[in-house]
Amino acid sequence: MEANRIYPDPALVREELIQKYPTKVAKKRSKSIIVNDPDTIPEVQANVRTVPGIITQRGCSYAGCKGVVLGPTRDIVNIVHGPIGCSFYAWLTRRNQTRPETPEDANYIPYCFSTDMQEENVVFGGEKKLKQAIQEAYDLFHPKSIAIFSTCPVGLIGDDVHAASREMKEKLGDCNVFGFSCEGYRGVSQSAGHHIANNGVFKHMVGRNNAAVEGKFKLNLLGEYNIGGDAFEIERIFEKCGITLVASFSGNSTVGQIENAHMADLNVILCHRSINYMGDMMETKYGIPWMKVNFVGAESSAKSLRKIAEYFGDAGLKARIEEVIAEEMPKVKAIIDEIRPRTEGKTAMLFVGGSRAHHYQDLFTELGMTTVAAGYEFAHRDDYEGRQVLPSIKIDADSKNIEELKVTPDPELYNPRKTEAELEALKEKGLEIIGYEGMMKQMKSKSLVVDDLSHYESEKLIEIYKPDIFCAGIKEKYVVQKMGVPLKQLHSYDYGGPYTGFEGAVNFYKDIDRMVNNPVWKLIKAPWEIAGNGSSAGLEASYVTQ
Amino acid sequence: MTTVNMTAKSATQNACKLCNPLGACLAFRGIERCVPFLHGSQGCATYIRRYLISHFKEPIDIASSNFNEETAVFGGSHNLKLGLKNVTQQYKPDVIGIATTCLSETIGDDVPMILREYETLMGSSAPLPIMIFASTPSYQGSHMEGFHAAVRSAVKTLAEAGPKKNLINLFSGMISPADIRYMKDIMTDFGVPFVLLPDYSQTLDGGPWAEYHRIPPGGTPTSAIASTGCASASIEFGSTLESHKSAAGYLEEKFGVTRHHLPLPIGIKASDRFFAVLEKLTEKPMPARYEDERRRLVDAYADGHKYVFGQKTILYGEEDLVISLAAFLREIGVVPVLCASGGKSGLMKKRLMELVPDLDELGIKVREGVDFVDIENETEELRPDFLMGNSKGFTMSKKSELPLIRIGFPVHDRFGGQRLHHLGYRGTQELFDRIVNTVIEQRQNASSIGYTYM
């Protein structure tokens, strides 16, 4: 038991992280390294450019658009317009799962389509090849939809993927073809690609099918990508509760569901960063409110279900949800009781994503573990501090380049599901309606929050805090483990999962127990455990911004 | 060049190749105290890192000039210089290996000129790291072109003239860290001074760190690369690697270092050829332990041949790997009914014919520039007994219910891809055992009675 562990003073840690930097850099980084105070949340600098030559974990706009948002829908043929690498690297690497209803149903997720641009296409233009590729994909599969993703050279050589898409859509007749200008150099991270994807899905897919959906409690699940089967567990719970899932954006989803999504009465958002634009746009156009929920963590799942019941305000649903929770929780509790004595008092650090670094803290809390430091890779200030800061976020050149769709209420379909007064009353009850309080509100006072963590900072933090587990992705995994600290991948789950809902929580508890209590770590001596290794041997902190 | 494609399709579905800069980054990892640097969007560095890491399961830092929209329009000079400064300050590297991407090539950045400007700008205040530059536009060739471009460029940048030395250069190509270690053992046992480039055997397959490292230990030292110009000979693996694109080709042309161009030594014949060259160059007989390994391998062929003889397989992956595997499989009586690659050197069939002269009589198909959809279509027709290639063939293997023997790169759905041996008598032995056991396992699983003894 390590319950009485003494943590270093975060103000001093912050000082130590910053002091090695040259003045200018120190000034820049000091705005992104913050000691948390949940009562008066300080400002965190986020969503700003990474300095060239500083190794970042961030990806590109294409990765956010194709890889994250569009990738998990199984019956869209995604064609990557560009040289071969981009398509290859995004080919099944995110472990999005899907479950076609019958073996005959379309599933293009295992495919990797690319125009495989060659030099002559760069010189003479690639539109002809792109149109051929669309035709070939159509002839081969007759898909309902084909989406085109632009990679870096496309925008520069002036290929118009939108015109090519329109032309092919018209020509093919029964196939919805649309393009994305998600060249890798747009924006500061994959976050730009999320926004571009939201715009495209909203413009070209949502609202195409006005057929009524059966069910009393109809909702869409936004920002859930079914990594490791997460969506399957949420679907299981919804079904058990009698909640109708109209569409998921976009884990285990289909084109048909998304086209019909505007017939739902509520949008619940899991990953706020990647999909909040969709929630806002659907609210404006169709009058569907969105609400922030979280299905990572057993307690959090129960809480989120209760919030959904509260939203629909139905006594029957409320009772049913209580029954489901009462049925699911004892199994979870039994596992926690067994594992918690071995994990109690241990510490974790989470540096991942634009949402996961927040929500996975719930699972660690359930294990009696403390998150001593956390941060996002590509989030914005609202994901840290809460949406109330939105009006005060400065729009810089990089954000300005991403289109903001002008959305107005649909003359026929706009139908506010709740009145202003009803929404206010729900907010009073603690429902995060069109709201998100961010990560810092939940984190302990004096924990450390760091945005776009650098290599140097991560080594330093590990050295100072010696956490029992570090959560990030595969790029960080092996360097952290070389220092004798286990790393849990929260992008791909190290082949594990699901981690959502009740069954997912149990999976996570077991995986973490295996990692933090594993005898192999005794075989590895961390650099700080070896006498004579001054920290001066670590990464240099000095870098320049100009 | 024309866009007309023999397969009558213009798009690539399920590619059987990776992009040019990935190969360059891998090769740069094999130079001591070198940080690879991609001139382009940060996504390229991130994707290539995550991809290499998933195979090697080691940390891999690749810096980037982080293009944004302005950079894409006005050129990447400022970002490149800033990036070089930061990599230099943070890592204190001896070498920065700079490779281009489709983005910087498309806008036409003149990287050598920018590097000269950078050197002038920095003056002589502090010694700059050596900068090795390879042009690797992703819209040309595959990862193999990038790999060889980086190795050639390293030699071009560093090799020096001088009196001939008792020294052999070994340019072993894109092989596993385990294979690199084995090659080094062989050279050491021959007692001959050698330079192996690129040597990522330790940087991409190392132990825990007892101390902090900015750059993991290991790799070919720059001083060793400098001496390649004075070597007595070069050995270079890679059947389709042409002299004007290769490091050994450059050294032969520039410094008169004889180039011994060999296929990857897989199988007895190809390994014999490699050892014969070493015997000739060193004027020493093959060390006894390799004689032993060879005898054990011959013995294993004799014991295992009946299980595999007449079996059919489809081979896919890098051209050079496929060519050498095909020759080895013919030694043990397996027919590689299709030899396929996403690469497109135009030389694959010619080089294969040199090693497998009865190729046409056996009905062996050789196809360059194909993707997995092409290969899958062939699978239905050719009905092989098993598949051999990288992890990307898994979907095909599952669909066709054929076992997949994982070799080469990437192996990211199994553990230990970086430790697989393919080369020499020992590597061939391991491969042979895996093939035989795959066939036996198939038969055992298919048997209705089930047998536990053979």
C-alpha cells in the first residue's frame, strides 16, 4: 500500500520544467504548463503550432479527418488522393471495429484505397486519375458513398477534389460522392481534420433521409469510434435500457444511419474535441440539443445513463436504467474489491488525445489511483477549462483557415426538442446540455496540466513523479518502458478493450492490475535508480521558436 | 511514362508497398548518433514513426519541419532551418539525416541550397552536425528507393579517398536487426575489418536504458562511413538494386572500390555465394561454425523435404526479398506460383530468371507494381498451400483460409518481427523450420483423427 505517498510540490516541478528553457521558450511553454486549481481554473495555452524540430506526438489534418472521423463508418469507400504512404499508414491502424448485420453487408474498413499518385500526376494534375479511381471503386462495389481525402500535394497542384466529386456523383447517379480538403499542412494538428470532417459529414450526409425512426428514446452517439469494441459495449447497454441508437458518429456506423441521424431527439457527446461542431450544427439546424456524457468508467457510465433518463424525463426509462445499473454494478464491484488493494495509492499520468486524458481518469479513480499529471495532444482550451471560455479564445491564422459553416434552422425540419426553459431546468440538475466543464474541473488541486507535452518534459515528469503507469500512445510507449515504467496505450489499447461501460471497466481494471503489479518491472532499473546518473544527461531543453 | 496499367486499374487498393521517406528514415536510424528529419508536414513524421515503431517496438524519433499553410505556399526554408537548429540543440547529434516528402518536393524546395544557406548562417561558431540529404518524393518508387537513396547519400556525403585498406564494406539492405547482428558475426569470424551500413541492429532492437539517451546507442559511426572510400571491396545485397542508385555503385565509380553485387543470401546456394565472395576477398576459409551451420541445414533439408516438396506458395513484399525467397524455395521443392511486389524496378523477372532459370516451365508468375487485390485475385486462381510475406497479407490469408508465414516488413500483428532471421545458413534454417511446421500444423489440424507424433 502506498496510500501515504508524498507528491512533489507542483509549483516547483513546473519551475524545474521551465527553468532549463531559454527565456523566450520558457515564456511560451510556461503558458502550457499549469498547476491546476479546480475552483479558479487557470488558462492553458493550447491548439498552438508545434515548433519545427521539436518532436511532437501530433498528427496531421488528414489523420483527423480520414483516420479518426470518417474511418469507422463501414460502408463508405474512402479514397485517399495522393501518394501511397498516407493511405497505407491509416490502413486499419486505429483498430476501429465494426459489425455488419449480415456477412453480405458492405464493409470497406479492411480496404485501403489510394490514387497512388505518381510524378506525372503531380506535374500534369491528378483529377483524371482520381475520377478513374472513383469509377473503379463504384464498378467494384456499388457503394452508397465514396469519400475523397486530399493529401499534401493535392491542394498545391490545384486538383479540385470537390468538383471531381460533384461530377462523379452526377455521373454515377446512385452514389453520394464528396471530397475533403484535409491536406496535412492545414491547421496545427489532427484537430483541424476533425473540424473539416464534421463540416463534410454535416453538409453531405446528415439530413438526406427523413424517414421516421421507431423508438421512444432516440439518440445519436457522437465522438465514439469503436476502438477495441467500445461502441459494442455502449450499444449493449443502450439496448438493455430500451434506448434507441439512431446513429453513431462514427464507431460501428453506416451511411444510412448518419443520413437519418437528424430524426433523433438527443445527441450525446463522448469525445468533445473531435465532434462538438456536429453537435452545435445539428442543434442549430434541427433543434436537437446535445449533452456531454462519458462512458469510460463504471460509475461514469451509470451517471451518464441517469442523465439520459433525466433528459427524456420518463419515469419508465428512469426505473429501467436503475434496474440495469443494479444488475451490472455488482459484477464490477466484485472485481474492484479484488483488485483495488493492489492498485490503491498508485499514480498515473495521462497524455493522450483530446478527451481520453480526461475520461480515463475516472477508471483510475475507481481503482484508487491518483492522476498526478495529464494533458492533451491536440485539444483546445475549452477541453481543458470548459466551454465557458469559448468566447475568449483568440482565433489565430491557423484556425481561421478552417471553414466555419454558416448554419441556419431548416425551414421544414427545425423542431426544438426542448424549450429553452426545459433546457435551463435540466442544466440546473447538473446535465451538461450544450456544455462541457472540461478536464481541469475534475482534476485535483495541485495536479499538473501540460498541453502538447514535449519529449524533454515527459522524461522530466517521469523522473520527478516516478508514476506507476503512463498512458499515451505507441510513439511514447517504448521510450517510457525503457525507463522501467509501464505504458498503457490509450489510442489502440495494446490489442485490448473494450474499456467503456461496465464490462469495459472490468477489462481495464484487470489490464492495469497486470501492468502495475508486474514482476518484469523489477528487472529494469530506471535511470534515476542508478547512482551517478545526473539528470543533466537527459534531453536538452533548449530550443528556439524563431 | 504512361499511366496505363497492366492490371487495367488506375487506383491502388490495399497497397503492397510503403512510401519513399519511410525507407530513408529507417536507413538513417542505422547511422550512429543520427536523427532522421523529414522536410514536410508533421503528419509524415508521426505516421512513419508509429509505423516503424509498431514493427520494431523501440522508440523512434523523427523530426519534422512542420509545414503549415504559409510554408506550403511560400516555401519551407525558414521551417527547415529552425528545425535543424532545434534538433541540434536538443539532441546534439553527430548527423542529421534529412529526407524530403511529397509536399516539399511538389513545391520545389531546393534543400541542398537551403542547407548551404544554413551553414553560412550558422558560421563557424559551433561545429554543425553533418547533414546527409536524400531526395525521397513519395510519388516516386516505394520505401526501398528511399532506403537506398539514404544509404547512397550517406556514403556520398562522408566517404573519403585514401590509400586502400584491408576493409570490406557490407551494404546489407533492408534486413532485420537480428540479421544485421548475424552478418556482423560472420564478418567478425572471418577476422576482416568491415563497415556495415546501415547498422540499426542496436538502435532498433536494444535493451532498457541504464541512463538517459537523447539518441539510442548503436549505428554505423561516421568515421567508419568515411573509410568506405578506402575499402578493398564492397558487398551489396539486393538483386534489383542498380549500381547508379546504390552506395557500392557510387564507391566503385568514385573510388574504384569493387562492387560485389549479390542477392540477399537466403538458401544454401545464395549463402554459398556470399561465403565464397568472403573467402575470396579475405583469402580465408569459411569459419568452422558456419560449416557446421551449413551441414545442419543440409541435414534439415534432407529430413524435412518430404513435408514441403511440391507445396505451392505465393510470395509478396519487397522485390529483392521476394526474389531471394523464391530461389530458396526452389531449393526445397516449393513452387512460388506467384512472386509479387508493389515495387516496380522493371528488373524483377530478369533477376529471378538468373536464379530460377526454369521459371516459365514451372509456370511461376512474376508481377511487379501490384497491390493486394491483384494478389488476392491470383490466389483464387493459383490455389497455393500457404502465403509468405508481411502482416498486410493477413486479411487475404483469413479470407482464403491459407496460413501466412510472416517475413520481412512490416510484421505488426505478431511479436518479435525485428528478431526474425532470414539470412545465411542460420536464417535459412529458421525459415525452413517455420515453413515445414506450418505445413505440418495444417495437416495436423485438418486431420479428423488428430495425430501427435510424426
